[in-house]
Amino acid sequence: MITAVRLLVLTGPHKNRRFCFCGPTRCEIGRDLECFVQLSGKERDRLISRHHCQLDINLPLIQVRDLGSINGTYINGKKVEPVPKANPTNKMNSRIVITNGDLLTVGGTTLRVNVVNCPHADNEMDGKSIWKAGETAKKDCPLQC
């Protein structure tokens, strides 16, 4: 059984998309093609910055920091202060710890953060291994944890 972090999109044009993380991972959420959690393609996505926020996952710790987005990053309705532009090396003060069940809102899209024990993650689906060797993140995760 693997402990994993699952992001489930609750609102917006990407509703029901899932992103899973099963190891130490740093990823960005935004509209840019480089973002692992890419939320783009619809008019409503214009509220999301190209590089909106960053997640640092190293279970049991999950942290988020706003990357200077125009419309802000929110955890359970509380605004995450962006990285100070005057002192970008002082990134630790701008990180907020996320816990199981928290709601992460970027632009007009809300995602629920869940820490799950996934008995299926170390198995196979349709004869294929679900996680490749060394893989720690999966887009549109097929697991039903």
C-alpha cells in the first residue's frame, strides 16, 4: 500500500481531473505548458496565472506558495501571501502547510487535497504497471483510491 496525495478538481472546466503524487515532488499549477497541473484551454482559465503556485510534497508535509499570481492562491478561503518580489530568497515565509481535505483555489478553480492510502498503486491495471520506476506524479490518475 502506498500513501499518496491526490488533487481532485472540484470546480471549473477541468472538473473531476485527478493528479496523484506518491513521493517527494515539487510541481507548479498554472496555465503554462511547463506546469505539471496545467489548467488551460477555456476562457475561465484566464483567471489562472501561467505559473500560479507551487506545491512541495514530501509526506507527511505538503506546502503551497503563491508565485505572484494576479488573482491569488487560497487555502480554505484564506489567501496565501505571494513570494516577496523584493526578497525572493525568503520563500519559506510565504509557504502554507496544506492538510488532508483542504481546498486549494487558483483563479476560478478549486481543488481538494487528499492524503490517501492507495492499495492499488503498487499493482497493475490491465496488465500494465500503474507507476513506472522512479515516477512520483501522475496526471489524470486512473487510481480509485
